[in-house]
Amino acid sequence: MALDASKVVITIPTHKSEISDNERMCLLQCDRVLSRYRKVLLVPEGLDTSAYTELVKDLEVRFYDPYYFSSYLGYDELCLSPSFYSGFDEHEYLLIYQTDCWIFRDDLLKWCNKGYDYVGAPWIDLSEPTRKAKPIIDIRPLMQGKVGNGGFSLRKISAMKRNAKWLIKVLPLWRKTEDTFWGMIVPLVDWSFKRPSMKEALKFAFETSPSKCFEMNNSELPFGCHAWEKYEPEFWSNHIKLEKARTND
């Protein structure tokens, strides 16, 4: 089994020059637990990144057109762009680690070696859409149990490039988040596109309904989680130890 840390790159997208206290702890945790991997901050051109580079050792910075960070749609276009993934061709996998993620242990190469094309937290009990532009069709029932959320997700670069070539063309017609393309549309078109089952994906990450996910996962924590401040923070307060991360500063 490959143990080469260069197999994967960790990308951290943000549009903000200032870091909240909790974001700071999340980034410190990422740096502490996943210290052996390359980390790249993805930001709009002109952003002051000193708060990040002073916090995370050996953090690289990659600048993009500000359009990609100006709205949800712009970010979706970036994550559906073949050129975005081509920029990391020296790696086999790319982990998206948004600043509201938390990592519990280093299972990253373990998941890379499973050979999946896309892994994210399963969508469980989704709430009402929060975007201003409400969808014409509510697809939440169709998303239930699918894999999955893109905020903390592992992506095989070759599979992303292969499908992004046509996905970007239909984005204006879809008006949904980019992760729903990978979780719902691509598997219908690309039958070779590999994702884990909902049960296995729960070992990778939780997002919505984390207490229910915890129960479904035999009361075990996953590799990581996303949006822990948004979904049941009272549940996560028992498992995410901000003070521990702070003392490792």
C-alpha cells in the first residue's frame, strides 16, 4: 500500500483576510494532524494572506480571479473547472478542507488508497435551502443518503478533469451547488465514477445531523467533519476540543 504523502494535496479555499477564533483552531488542527502533506491556500487575487501563512507552516498560496470567490456560483465554477484540477496534476488526489472543518486523525492516505473518485459526508436530513435564489425543483429528497458534501471532500484529480469538461457547460442550467454534480449527476453519466456507500462514507465525514450520523456509524467518529458550528454544535462540543488545538499553537 502506498504511503507517499505526495499522493494528495490539501487545498484550503477562503475569501477572507481575517480568521475567526474557531477557524484558527480548525487550521491549527489540520496543520497538527496532517502535518506531512502539502497544503495550498486558495484565495482571490490581492487578498492579504499573512494571517494564514503565519499560522500554518509551509503553507503555499495560490491566487485566482476574484470572480471565483465573489459568490456561490463563482466558487462552483472554480470547482467544476478542468484547469483548476490540472493545476495539481503532480498529485493523484485533492482534499478540499474548508475553514469550518475539523480533522480527528490522519486517515488521509488510507482513503486515497481506497481508489474512490469522490468522497464526502453523506447528505442526511437536509434542511431548507439557504441561498437567496430558491430552486424551482426541491431535490433534497433525491439527495438523501447520497455521497456527498464538498466542504470536506476527497477528489481524484483525473476523474474530476474527465467530467469537469462537460459539467461546466451545464452549470448555468443547474443552479445547484457543485457537490451535487459529483454526488448526483456524474454517477448517472459516468458509470465508472466510484464513490463509497453511505455507510462507508460515514467513516469519512459527518455534516448534517451529526448525532444521527454518529449513531449510524456505531458511535464512532469519522476521519473529519464539516460545518460543525452550523449543525448541532452542542453535539460537537463533546468531541471537538478547541483548547487542545489552542495549546498546540
